[in-house]
Amino acid sequence: MQSTIFLHTEIPVFKLWTPASTGSLTYSVADRSGTNVVEGQVNVQSDQTIISLQQLSPEYYVLKITDHTTADDAPVRTIPFTVITSTVLPVDSRFGVSAHFSGKNPLNGTRELIAMGTSMVRDDALWADVETSPGEYDFTPVDRYMSAFQRSGVNPLLIIDYNNPLYDGGVTPYDESGFAAYANYARALVRHYPQLKAVEIYNEYNKGRFSTGPGAHDPANYARMVTAAYQAIKSVRPDVTVVVGATFGIDLDWLKDLFTAGALAYADAISVHPYSVISVDTPELRNLAQHLQALQDLIKEHNNGQTKPIWITELGWSDAFNITNEFEQAHYLVRSIVLSLSAGVDTYFWYDFINDGTNNFDLEQNFGLIRLPDADGYYTPKPSYTAFAVLTRLLKDRSFLGREVAEFNVYHMCFSSNLHVLWSTPFNQKIELASDGPLTSISMTGKTEILQPAGGKVTLRLTPEPIYILTETEQFTMRPLEQERPA
């Protein structure tokens, strides 16, 4: 996998296809503000030309190349790239990403997973691909990507999905023979892969196309499948975390019925996918934190007052149609993760790693942190990739402390070791921070700035784009100055 993702200790180098083989290329590199930070020219002497830059500070950049090798008007190419700080291992176990290495994701893309600071990758372990004769398991299709994960040290969360044409007529298991066959596959899977630390029972059973047949969408049917699979898994691998739920949305009514059916006794963690049918609404309009807290309360109600870990094993925003643009996608990534942590979520998986296609008008093809290859063969990062990498580094080893009281549209989220995450939505807001010493401001894409107080105060303009503030003490005071509303 050839990407334009660089560590700050590396020199960004680009290999470009130049079929004319003579002439020159001029280039410039712009940062997020649009300011050119590098300019240059390189002569073209073959069908491949190399542009080598200088070391750059962490930030999201765009390389603009003007091609002077043809007689036509000089065509312009743009290549987004990012520079991120070196990963400090071990990475934070709270942050993962959903991926499709079982499909089309390149097996050598694990470097980019590690660089962004993810600890786990969620992928499919398709039952029908492995058991093609009753009771016989050939894990070759899954070995292909599990070997890549093992080599790179990435921990997999495998979804035990979906149906098998050998049982129950190829629909979702709904009788004792189907449940037993599914459980036998689950047992064989965890036995075959000692590296597995967690598995998830099915995917979005509560709604949509994934569950079919007489038991489709039925929480009682799912509970029976969970019970059989959990007991089979624990009989050979009691150390494996069994994640249950994987609901589309935080479907409290369905989950209540699932818990009433006894599934909590056979779940080490409860997972949800907090999407909405609107798809483009913000994490705040979706009431993400409030619904997660309601789920915490529901678990306690059905579990003798005790909670269980909550995992978000899928959540993302597609930038198809540009209704949610790429920078808004990055905003929502940071805000949804911070809001989820504020509600006590243990583990969060962004959906997904790489775009699933090149059709910009297809919702499902545009959830990725990384685009599919461009004309020069580069997998280029979106701003959301950079935002994920910055977040995992800053939140590593930091726990959520609480939300400071602020104006109704201001979010001031406090973490340990003097880290604050701030944004304002839907309106921009100017605030004053009382501080006797300098503050460190870090942008969503990693640009660092030292803010010097004037008269004991620092003025900030908050927007929907989150910023990180590092202070010398755990607390600082804040007051609003003015609110900017649309005309």
C-alpha cells in the first residue's frame, strides 16, 4: 500500500508518473490555512519523477503540482498528505477501526493502521467461507488477513457472521440445529486463532438486511444464538471477550427485550452502532451521550445494578455527495469519540478504514479515513485520518474527568493531565480563558501554537472544529464574549 502518510521524522517523498519524460514540474505545499510552506521545481528526465520535500511539522497538507511537460495548458494535480508525530507504543486500547481486509483492503495497509494509533481492527469472519462441508473448517480465507494482523501486532475483533447455506436453509439460524452449528463454528474460530482476544456475535441483527428468515430481527432468537455461542467459546477460550448486541442505532426497546430474554448473562460487553436514519445529523443532534447514558442505566436495571462495558463497534459519517464534507467528517469523529468517552464507553471503532469504492454519490463507499488510489497510485488520507491520529496521541493514558459548565452551545470537556477539548456548535463562540501562563493550543490536525495571555486572559474563537488546550493546572475559568449566528 503506497500512501501519503508520513511521520514527522520522515521526509515526504512523492513518485509521480510523468510520461512526457522531459520538461519540468513546479510545486507548492499549502497547510490547512492555505499558506504555502514549501515551493520548488524539479526537472523531468524519465517517466517517473520524484519530488522530495523537507521535514514538516505535524499538520494536514496539500501538494499542488503544475505539469510543464506538455504543449497543452499546464495541468495541475493535487495530492493531499499528512504529517503526524511518531506513534508511541503501546497504543491506547480504547480506539479501533472497522476495516475490510476480508474484502478489498490491502494486506500491507497495517502500517497506516499502526501510524494512526489504533489498537484493534474489526473485520468479518464469514461462516459460509470457512465451513463449506458440515463440521469441516478451512480457515484459509481468514488466515489471509489474520496473518497480516499478527505480523503487525494489531489486535483483531472478528465478527462471527452471518448465515451458512448448510443450515436452516441459508437464513439466519433459528432452530436448535442452526444454533448448534453456529456455536460450533464460533468454538472452532477462537480455538484456531490464539491471537484472538475478542469476538462479536453477529452484526446489526435488530434491523436491516443482515438477519433473515423466521428469526430475523427477533431479540429472543438472537438471545438463543448468543447463549449457544458464548458457552461454546468459553468452553475452550474463557479469556476471549464476547461482545453482544452490535445494534444499528442505540435501539433501547430492542435491547430491553434482549436483556429480558437473558442475554446479559452471556455477554462480556454490549456493543452498539449509534447511526441514525438521517445519516448526516451531528453527534450532538443525535443526542449521542444521552442515549449512551440511557443504555448504561438499562444494563444496570437488568443486571442487579451492575453495568457492563459498552463498546461502539461501528460509527462513522459518509462524505458522499459532500453533504457532510471531509472536514465535517473529521469534526464528527473527534466530537463523537469525546462524547462517547464522556458517557463511559470503553472502546470505540470508527467506520471505516478505507473507502469501499470511487463513486462519490454512493453513501456506503465513502465512510473511509483514506481514499482509494489516485492516478499516481497513492492512498491519500482524509482530514479524518489525521484527526484520529492526533486524538489517539493526545488522549492516550488520559481519562475523562467531566464537562465544565458553559454556554448552551459550548462543549468544554476535561481530561486528566491538564487536557481540555473545546468546540462550539451550531454557532461559533468567542470565549476568554483566564490564565497566568501560556497555554498550548493543538488543532484537530496537529498544528501546535503557544497562546500567550494578555492581562491574564486568552481569547479563543470556538467553532464546530474541536481544539485541544493543554494547561499548566487542571482547571481554568472561561467566560463567553459573543456568539456568531448565521445572518
